[in-house]
Amino acid sequence: MKKLIFTLSALLLTAPAWSARTPTNYQYPIDDKYDATVIGTPPEFSAKVPGKTPARVHTIKSLNELPALFWYDDGLQFSTALQDHKAPLVFNIAGTGAAYDSAKMIEMQDLLYHAGFHVINISSPTYLDFQLSASTSHTPGYAPDDARDIYRVMQQAYDMVEDDIEVSAFHITGYSLGAMHAAFIADIDQREKKFNIQRVYMINPPVNLYNSAIILDELADNDIPSINGVPQMGSFLDHIISELAKDYKPEQGMRLDGDFLYHAYKEKMGDNVFSDEHTSAGLVGFSFRLSSSAIVFASDVINHTGYIVPKEKVFKHNESLNYYSRASAMVSFQEYVNDLLIPMLQKKYPGHSRDVFIQQASLQSIESFIASNPNIHVATNRDEIILADGELAYLEKIMKNRITVYPKGGHCGNINYTVNARDMVVFLKGGSAQ
């Protein structure tokens, strides 16, 4: 197969008119949807940028007073890549558990900057630093509230760089949960008009977060080695860490998240280290479980619920958290929603049922806004793993000609594939759906 190595500038010169049809002759190289999710786009098929990106990291002062356990929190970081001339600005929102500097976020920042945009990368509300420093509830998962938290952070971030740049228009992108958040943020901005967001590009969004979480919970429960039906989360994680640690360089740092797990898989999959039961599907599920376990632990400690950590527990300096981390990893996202999120929401918004909150946290709750806005586009995959039965058809129905469905790529595996990168840039530069 001929290698698809292009610079981003070349892609733009040859970009066709926007098409909402499923692309033909689509040569993304990974056929298995779980492998695609984990491996992403091999370098020889990735969109290339013509130079370095002048990214800078900034810190927003923490909104919250936190327990001593989180002594290391010094605010919420975000990154910028800014042009030296007037240009549109794209706010880029991370997916579940991901930081502003996760692999996918860096890829998107590079692509957008070298396409001529100012870029501000913002972590997901489900990333620990955001949950600690910028969340008003410390219990993420309810999209309307999470989007409002992000919207406030966007304003704070822009205020910090406003004097250094000229902005011609504001756009927003996001992948996975960040794509859902992008839609909710655009809906808020339509009313409050802090930015007058022009274009919204949603990459692999869930339709209903709870439905998607059930799918991912089931991957963690069914595709990780089990004993008597109980997934061995701890031993699975220990195995992965021990294998990656063989090549670990302390000065490089180690962030225990989806990027870490996927890197471990990619580095070791050719060495027959992982048995057949250590599948890419299991890694996808476990990556999500790892993200949700951090959410569970932090929410429990900050809000003193006693769910994992006894309310009276006082942590000593440098005390091991292994016991609580492993206990948190056993909590499914469904349990988190039912036991922590919904009770918090019912206190905050009395009189609403669990089902109402779940519906309000889905794209269906803002369907009229999404369906009627010609400047919103969805990009997803035919083999998307986080959509429940009927949800892709739902997106196609409401988006009509404003959705691109690629034939493969799993969940966000093809973000950086040449065709996908081109399509995103074309849309944000004003390309219209046909």
C-alpha cells in the first residue's frame, strides 16, 4: 500500500469540497476497531506538520480549597500555540481523563497551529487537575455543569493571552467526551455570547454518556483476566507497569492514564509479552476504568462521602494510596453515577430523577440546537465502539449532511490520519457541508 505521507500544507492545497458522504477509497491501515483505538494512526499515515509548534504552558489559579492530600495542586494548566498575526482561535477540549498535553491533544494542537489558527488546549473536567482546581462540584459527569466549568476556564485562559493576539473568529473542537462538551459549550455561548463561537467540530462524540460508559465498563469487566468472575484490575495494571518499567526513564515522568497504557501496548505487543487475554479491547476498557477510578477517589475525598475513604481518615505525609486506588478501580462508572453523581445532583437540583439527569447529560437534550446549527459538524466512524445500538443512526438523522462517517478507525484512532486532519481543517476554515 502506498504510504500516505503529506505535509499539512499540501493537504490544504488539494482539499476537496466538503462531503458528508462516507469517504471512498479510505486507506486508514488498521481494520480492528479496538486495535485502532489503542494504536491510533501509524506515523507513515499521519498528517505531518512543517515545523515545530511554539506551545506555551500557562496556569490558572485554583478555584478551590483542597484537602491536604492534594498538596501538590497548584492550579489548572493549559497550553497555547499562538500566531504572530490576526487569526481565528480554536479552543480544543480533551476527551475522558485526558490532559491538555495528552498525545491526541498535542497532535491536534500541532495540526491546527500549522493550519493557521491560534490554539488553546484545555483538559477534560474528568482529568484530575481540572477536577481539583476548576470543578465547582468535584464530581464530573453531568455535561451541562461540566460544560459551564469549561466555559469559565475558556474565559480565564483567553483573558491571560488576549493582549498578545488578534483574533478574527472563535471556534471549538473536541474529541470523545470533549466533543460532547464542545456542543454544550456552543449552546451556552449562543445565549451568553462571550465568544460568539462560529464553528464547532465534534470528533467521535458519545450521544448518551451513560450508554457509552456501560459499553466501556463491560470491556473492563469482560476483557480483563478474571478469577471467579472478578476482573483482576490490580494484577493487570501491575503487569503492564512492570513491562513498561523495563524501559522507563525517571526523568521522562510517568502519567498513569490512557496514553500510558496505549504506549505500553504498542511498545510491547511485538514481544509476545501480552497473552491473548491481554487484548486491546481490555486495554480500552481498563483505560476508561483508570480514568473513572481517579474521579471516584477525588470526588469521595473532597466531598467527604465516605464511599471509598472513611470520612474521618486523615492521610499522613507520603502515605501509600495503593489500597484506595485499587478499591477505586473496582468501582464501575455506572456505580459512580448511581452512588456519587446522582445524589450530588439531587441535592443541587431537587426534584429531578436519575433518568432526567441522564437525559439532560446527553446530546438529545440539546438536539434542537445541534440539528439546526449549520456550523456544527460531527466526524465519527462506522465501527465506533462507544455508541450504543441506534445512536449512529440518530446522529446521521439529526445531522443530515453535517456528519462524516469514516468506514473505520474505532474510537478516535484516526484523528491524525491524513484524510481526517484535512477534513477538520477544511471545515474550520469555512468549508461547507454539501
